[in-house]
Amino acid sequence: MLGLIIPALFATSAYPLAHHLARSKKHLFSSRPSDGTLTRYSIASTYELVSEGTMDIPSSCHAGNTTKFTSLHLTSSTKNLGIWGTASTGTCSVLFGLTSDGFTTLRSKEIAGDVHSLAWSSDGRNLRALDSHSSASSATSITNFRIADDPNLEDIAGTDVLANVTKASQIVSHPSSNMVYLITKDTNELITISLQQNKHIRRRAALSPSRYKLLPSSLDATQFHASSLAITSSKTTLWTLTQSPNQAVITAFSLNATTGEVVDVAARASWKGAGEGQLAAAPFELGNVVAITNSPMGYITLLGLDTSSPAVGLELDQSSKHDFLQPMAVDNISVEAAAAKIQSYGRRSLDDFVGLGEGVWID
């Protein structure tokens, strides 16, 4: 039922100044960049969040060891129990890690850049940090941290500067291959990079990444910016969200499940409404379901790809209004003739919130 899924998707709220959510195997964590803190929550059987305490992140940027940041991004790995993150002032960043009990903390050296997105390799042994403004230039770079059984965040396999890629806003990795994906805010592109592995376990970015346009030529791309991307559990669909001040465009790319290579644009749709949206892929495979928080502002929306029958855990309420979603033609193929379509499972307004941040699924 839709009502059973919605409570299992938590979203940060602008009201308590929570910036980002991440889930370890046992807890949920939220971050607040304004004071450089993390709050740990346990999850009750009713999906209620029970606060278990707040701690300062291990940080050091600029004089005075400031704890005020412009962004605080969190991530977790299925290979370990810890929570990992990056804190950025916009010009200085640090990576950190801590066990879920908060007793063991790690911190990297300062990075003279803006690192606000992280992605894990498929084996959980490499943590990739995206610097959207490297110290040497305005180019994008990826720093590869090796994560051993006893990590220290000082074991750097290498840093690669990507040619002609600027203002990259987010990075994700394919769940079972060496492919990584970036989106760029200025050019509204999806960038794919195959990372190779040699005997020294050093993975380097390809010199010539592949590029894919996120928007059709019928739209004025200068009015839009790419805001989020996510890969579904099936490993075959990558979703991107691109937004203007009053319109959102979501694109579903088909992926090769083994190599992670982009096959084509499977489907595209749009809706109206302001709000900086974020994507969160569902933890189940059937239906290629993704949740969008805060687009439009204060809403949680569930979408799926080409579902002839409802996905597991979801039932399409025929009485609900789904006409907010406007299908868009892909490669001059009419919407009616398209093999894949983006399906709405409805959306819900959370009236208590002015705006929402990122969401996370609780399985």
C-alpha cells in the first residue's frame, strides 16, 4: 500500500535546519552544517525517530577550527557499520568517518576545494570524493580514498581532474561495476566515467568521459539546473532531476546492468512547481521506483518506470489525481508509441513543513 511506503521514507525538514540524512545498518543520522553537528536516531517499530544524542563532527577548516559549513553530506556502506561524510565551507573541505556509537572518529587532511558529494565503489573498498571546484582550477576532480578494514582516511589512491567538466553537483556509483555518474549544473549533462583497476588497486578516471544531455532541445537549458540523480536497485535505471524556477523534468536512462553503461533515454516527464527536489531510489527492484522530495515544495512524490502492474509494496490508487505528471517525447518518438513510460504512484503534501530536504528509505 502507498500508505505503508510513505511512512518508511523520511525527509529532512528546513525547520530544524537538518541538511542531510543517511542510514547505517542500525541508525539514522541527520546533519546540521550551521553548527557542524550530527544527530543519531533509532527507528521505532512505528517508524518514529527517537533522538539518541548529538555530537560535533571531527572537523578542521581555516583558522579557529570552524564548525560552520555550507554543506554537510553523509553516506554509509553495506560493507561496514560506520557513517561517513564530508563537510565543506565552499573553499575548504574535510572528510570524516565515525562508528555508529560515536566513539571512534576519523578525519582526512583539509582539501582546498568544495567536496559535497561521495560515492562508494561496488566492493566498498573505495570512497570517491567529488570536488566541484578543485584548488588548481575550476575543474571537477575525484579523489579516491582506500577504505581498509582499519581505515584512516589518509590512504589516497589518487586524484583525477576531469577534462572540460565544471560545476558537477553530485556523484553516484553503479552498484556492481566500475562506472560512476556525475551531473553538472551549468551544462545540464550526465557524465559517465569508467574507473579502471590495476594491481595497485588504483582506479583512475578516463580522460574522455561520455556525456548525455538531460533536457530535450525543445526546452531552454539556460533556465534549468541539474539537482539530483539516483540509481534504482535493479541496476538498470538511472534517474536525473533537472529544474527551472517553475518546472521540473525527470529523465530515466536505461543502463546495462553488468557494465553500467548508458543504453539510451528510456522515458522523460515533467511537472510544474517550485522547490529544490532530491531523488531517493527505493530499496526494492520491481518497478524501478524513485521518490522525489520537495518538488514541488513540501511534497513527496513516487514515480516508477514502465510498470504494467503495481510494484511490490505499492498499489496504484485509481481515484488519486496523477495528471500533474506530463509525459514528454523522447528521440522524436511519440509518448503513445514509447516502449517505456514514467508512471505516477501519487504524491503527498506534508503540511507541517515549509520545505523538505533529502529523503531516505527505511526497509
